Amino acid sequence: MEQPIRVRILDYEYLIRSDEDEAHVLKIAEYVNEKLRDIRDNTEGLSEKKTALLAAFHIASEYFQILKRDEELRSRIEARAQALNTEIDSIIHGRA
């Protein structure tokens, strides 16, 4: 692991150790910051803990939506590849 990277999330500074490069860590920290600020600014009276939990929930929800889209895309690609293989086989074997 490289040197710790200093990030600011809301009003706190943290040192993050990561195998990722500094630009990537800072990008992630900014994304988390945006989520936290959005929840804090749009929801009255939440504790920091509840704000963090809601942000984590929103980020996890986005993650699972991306996983679902990825799986759907993989399925469509596999189906298309199988159809193309069938078409190629029929041409090769003279059944076109």
C-alpha cells in the first residue's frame, strides 16, 4: 500500500490507505461527499450516523442497479453471440 491519502468528507479529514491511485481515491471521496451532502441538505434533523447510513444505502442501491444492468447486458451479448455462432455454423455447413 502506498502513502495514506488525505480526504475531506463533510467536515472531517481522513487518511485513507488504498492500492488505488490518489486521483481515484479523491474521486471516490468526492462521490461519497456528494451523496452525504445531498442527504444532509434535503433531510432535516438527521444525525450524522443516520445520514451516513442513508448515503451508504443509496450508494449500495446504485451499485446493485449497475450489477443488474451488467448481467442483463451480458445475457444479451451471450444470446447474440450464440445466434451469430448458429448462423455461422449454418453457412459453413451449407444450410443457408
